[in-house]
Amino acid sequence: MRHRHTASFRAGVAAVLATALAAVAACGDTGTAGSQAADEPADEDTGDDVVTITFESYNYGTDGVGGEGTQRLIDEFEAAHPNIRIEPTGTPAGEIHTSVHAQAAAGNPPDVAQIGWSKFGFVLENLPYVPLGEVAPVDELQAHLDGMYPAAVELGMHEDALAGLAYSVSTPTMFINADLFAEAGLDPQDPPSTWAEAEDAALAIADETGAQGIYVDAAGEAKSDFLTQSLINSNGGRLVGDDGSLHLDDPAAVEALSMLGDLTGSGAQPAVGEAEAIAIFESGQLGMLVSSTALLGGFASSTEGVFELETAGLPAFDGHDVAPTVSGAGLFVFADDPDKQAAAWDFVRFLTGDDGFTILASVIGYLPLRPSLIDDPAYLGDFFAEDDRLLPTIEQLDSLVPYQVLPGENSQQAVEFIQDNAVAPIMISGADAESTLADVAQRARELLGQ
Amino acid sequence: MRRVAARAVAHACLLLIAGAIAFPVLWTVVTSFKPTSVLYDANPFAAAPTLDHYQSALASLPVGRVVLNTALVSAAVAVGQLALATLAAFALTQYRFRARPAAFAALVGTALVPQPALIVPHYLMVSRLGLLDSYAGLVLPQLASLALAVFLLRQHMAAFPDELIEAAHVAGASNLTILLRIMVPNLRPVLSAVGIVVFIQTWNEYLWPLLATSGMDRATVQVGLRVFQTEQGQAWGPLMAAATLVALPLLIGYVFMQRRVTDAFLRSGID
């Protein structure tokens, strides 16, 4: 009796489920205009031939200069293109490729997305991007690219096609606490230009002021691998060979990454993580921080009234020229409708054009990838005359080396594996560089199928 | 005398632990009132307190909106999971069928599937239902994550006295009557415990609300706070101010429901 299904119980279950489904359906009606089924056409062509394109960005909607600059870019574009409406979405940099992946699987990717170069391998392997050569008229695209740094254009190339276009790009820079420099008897206008000089200066700061000397932000989460690559490149090595093979345990790489451990071992560098180092720097207790130029806008406001902030280029290894690579992101087009593709190209062209890079550099602090803008008073001439802290890294753009993508579908996992198991232990925990890199390189090759 | 000393030592240790746990929360509040120039100063009174960070936080984040969204979604998931898990636990304890152990194992086993593996299927389902950026889209996939609720309720229902249920059957009560009139009232403490645990878990959920919403209309607290974590660095002052503001409703709720919340975690055996 007790174990028998009764009619009343079934009716009860049905009633509960019906109520739940009705509630869910009712809730569904409350979604915004932006919620649409995957196969439902987007809000476009509202009668005035207005095309709406979606834009997923990791700067959009954030507090401070990143959000303000992106909103200004969108506003100015819409003012100049009244027939195109931008529907922006903000997603953190670390999750934007996952978000686009999920949307693409549902058949509804954003029309344009800002995706970090460290995820470039993931984009190539997993996302349905449309090469820019397929959305832009050939002559128009070529004319647009002609004004950009060739190395910046090269960043987005894959198999002779332009997969994405360099947009919010930053390179390594050395942020300097000029007050600590002066207190230690150093000249902030004559910053260290080699790693040996940087270590000497760091030790002097530690001895004379009691503050920390230097921190190289190569062991941070997610995107610090651009600094790892920059160090290896600048010591005459490279992470990936022409045939796609991993060169993490080559002598040049071992020597470059040993330097990180040596800085910590000598007491010039604190054995802390990225977030702690940035906090120490912002509090005025760190002499030099080597990180991305993307931090400049934030530092400019957070260090105001704390200390005088200066910048310098990436230090060089003795006997080698610096060869930095980039962090930041490119713009990728995913639109498959011809009208949306045309609108997406107009948007990409604006963001990476003269007005776009002027806003990106002057408001947010990203690098202007068009050299003609730097001295032009109509664009960035006046801005740089007033604040030249971005210039040291702009001078390094001529020696820029494209970011190298690890091959294969496990590239992203391999990058994280190398950062977590080689760079961080060598830099922070005192692991031996040669044996650690040999071991990690072997395991990374297995992950990459080499 | 020795017993008094031992109690004093024990209480001193507990006070120390409580202080260590409370310190980050306290420092969050202190930091939210410190001017940017002394944000990292260890002295909480290094400069006169300011409301600048609160103004900035309120300008960047619709605090009331995200708190309301999170409360609605958390309440809907908690109520929905309780309803479904109660029915499932009743079936798993009161009906004998061959697949019962396998059904229970399968239900509880869903807790072992990592959430990132479910993101794309969830997104596909919600997208095809046209529920992206809606409360339903936020709630529906989280309703299915009820392994913990089923497990806890099943354990308590299994321990329910058979005699009471038999007596009810003899008196002619239906299964639905037995569930709603006899079991549910007696299981009220554990139901409220499970509800509170699910509510807090849903309140803290980040990845799914991030993907299922766009903009702030349906954003939850965890998603909203990320506007202060930018590529140009963390805006610690506004972040601490916003964290303080969104924590206030929970804190007030906790003051009134302190005993029940503590009981919930003790009963569920999780933290």
C-alpha cells in the first residue's frame, strides 16, 4: 500500500511541475530585448536600414578609464555611422573566449569580439572567426593596414590571412617610483637599461630606503606569458620554433628565466604574487615594476598623491637588443550576415583607425599602433607633449616581435602549465631553472602532442 | 579554578579565530572609507574618511538592481530545488523499485560533474529556449544542480519513523497527504537548512550568471562586482565600497536568522 503510486500523488507531482514550468515561462517573458533565441534574427533593419551589431569587450562596462574609453569609442562611432548601432557586452578578459565559444556553439556568436592574444591559439582552433579579408574590400583593407606598424599587423596573421586586427595592445614597460629612486641616490631620468643595472638599482633601493627593489610581473595569472616570451626573445631565444616545436628549455630561455630567480635570490625582488606586487607598488613601497603598459592609466590615478610615477622601456640582457612582444587583444569578426559583416568592418576600421587609436592611447593608455598619430597635433601630439610616460614603450615598437602561439588545441592549457609550473616556481620559490624548464618542457611537449 | 582557566583559554582561542575570520570583512569596510592616497596604509586612521569610493561605486554599479536580481534568483533556485529535491527524496525513500539505488547514485553523481563541462550544454539549452538574459535563464540550469539537496533530504527522510507513515496509510492518507501533512512539517528544520545552503551557494555563483546575462539588467552581485576588476588594475577603493554595500542585506538577514544559518551549516556538514 505504502509503495503504491496513487492517483493523487501523480496529480500532485503534475501540479508542482506545471506550476514550476509556468513560473519559468513567466520569468522568461521578463528578459530584456537583448535576449533572443539563437535562431531568431537580431534586432536589425528597424525600418531605417539600421544594422545592429553585437560587440563583446573586456573593457566595456568596467570602472575607470577602460570602460570610459570604450564607451567613448562606441559613442563616436555611432555618431559617425548613424546607420549602425553597437550592442556592447562586457566580459572579463579571462572568460571572453569561453563566452564566445558558448555563444558560437549556440549559433549566435557576437559579431565582433575583443579577445586576448594569449587566447589566439584557442581562437584559431575553436572559434568560427571570419578572416578580415573576407569582410573588407581588398583595397580598403590594404590602405587601412598600410598606416599601422607592420609587426602589429603581423600579430593577427594566420596562414597568410588576417584572422584578427591588433586593437588594445600593450607591451612591457618599467614603472618607476621616482621618489624611491631619488631617496636611494638614483636618477629616475636615467633609469636602468639592462637587467644587471636594474638589479643594482633594486638592491640600492632596498638598502637605502628599506622598500622593495623590483618586481618582474612574469609569473602572474592568465596573460603574464607575454613577459615570459619578451624575456626569452630579448635574450636571443624564442619559445616556439618555425616548425612549431617548443624551445622552452633552450639555453637562451634558461638564462633568461634564471634572471628572474636570481633577482629574488639576491633580495632585489620580493617573492610574492602579482596582486601583492601591484599593491606594494601602488602603496609606494616598490621601486620598479616591470609589467604591461595597460596598467599605466590605472597607476596614473592610483599613485597620484602617493609618489611620482615615471616609466622606462624593458631592460635588455647584456649583449642583446630588447625584443618585446605584446599583451592585449585583437578584434575578431564572427558575423556571417553580409550586412553585419560590412558594419563590423566599419566598426573595426574605426576602432583601429586614427580616431580609435587616439582614444585608446589618450584615454585608456593602450599603444597607438599608427606611428603617424604620435606627433600629429590633430591626434596625439598635444597629449604626448603633456604626458610622455607612454613614449618609452612606443620607442620599442620598432623592435616588436609577434606574440608566438603554441600549436594545437591544447595551446592554452600548455601556456598555463608553463606559467604555473616553470615560471612561477623559478621566480618565486627558488626552483632551479635548468632542471625545471627541462622537465616542464618535456611535459608541455606531451600536452602539445610533440 | 582550573576549569575556569581552561574555559578562559578556550574562549581566548575562539576569540582569536573569530577575529582572524572577521578581520578581512572589517578591513574591507575600513578600506572603503580610506582615500586612494593612503589605501595601502596599515593605519586605518591614516587620513580622514571619505565617501568618494561609495560615490564611484554607486556611479558604476546599480547596487540595488544587482542585489535584487541576486536575491530573486537565489530565492527561486532555493525554493525550486527544495520542491524538486523533496519529491525526489520522497520517491527514493518511499517507493521500492529495482533502479532505486542506481537512480540515487546517478542523482548524487551529478555533483561530480565539473561545472565548466556543463557550460556549453546549458548555454545551448537556455539560448534555444530564448531565455538568455532572463531570470528563468539564470534559474533553470541551477535548478538541476540539486544533488546536495536530494542527498541531505533523502538521508533525513530515510530516518523518518516507518510507524508514523504506516499509521497514516492505515488511516487512508494518500502519499501526497503523507508528504505534505506529515513529513514536510516534521522536516521543517532540515528543509530550511537545505534552503539556506542552496540560497547562499546560488548567491555566490559566478560563471553561469556571467555567461547567461549581458549588461546589468539581470546581472547578479558576483558578476556586477567585476566591473571594478579591470585590465588597468583593480579599483580597490570602489570595489571595497561596492562589496560592503552588497553585503549589507545579507548581513542584516544574518543578524535576524543567525541561529538558523548556523544550524543549516551544521546540519548539512558543509562550509
